[in-house]
Amino acid sequence: MAGSAWAAVPGIVAAFTLGLPRTALFSAYMNKHIPSDKRATVLSFASMVRTLSIVVANPFIGLVADRSLTVALAGMGAAMVLVTAFSRVEEKHLLD
């Protein structure tokens, strides 16, 4: 069990490290391209979708981690790579 905890901590740190810059980039992109009269609604909806996806994904990831922590971490890593690869938001979209 101690080996599992040592494997989980770097995985959690990596997930937060890789996820935070993307959140700021998406937020800056939306703030630039959404009209101010609709911005609060769109940002609130985006936050709700993000939270709901976490609520749905976390129990599933927990079940997988109960069986194999390695598979759970590899699956989360693959999911992050896929989401990043297919993301259409780029820094050049933020330049005037």
C-alpha cells in the first residue's frame, strides 16, 4: 500500500500542474471573444460543465484506482494528452 501512495502523489501534482495553465488560457480566450453582456453567463456555464465533468469522472477514476493505480494514472494521463491535442484554443488567438 505504501508504494501506491508514493505513486499517487506525483500523479496528483502532475495533474494539477498540467491542468492549471490550460484553465487560464481558456479563461483568457473566452474573456476576449465573448461579448460583455453574455460573458458572465457563458463563463458560469463553462464552470458548471467543468465541475460536472469532475463529479462524473472522479468516482469512475476511484473505482479504476481501487483495482490498479497504474492503470488509473495512465488513463488520466492519456485523457489529458488527448484533450490537449484536440484543443483548438491557442495563444495566438489571444494576440491582437
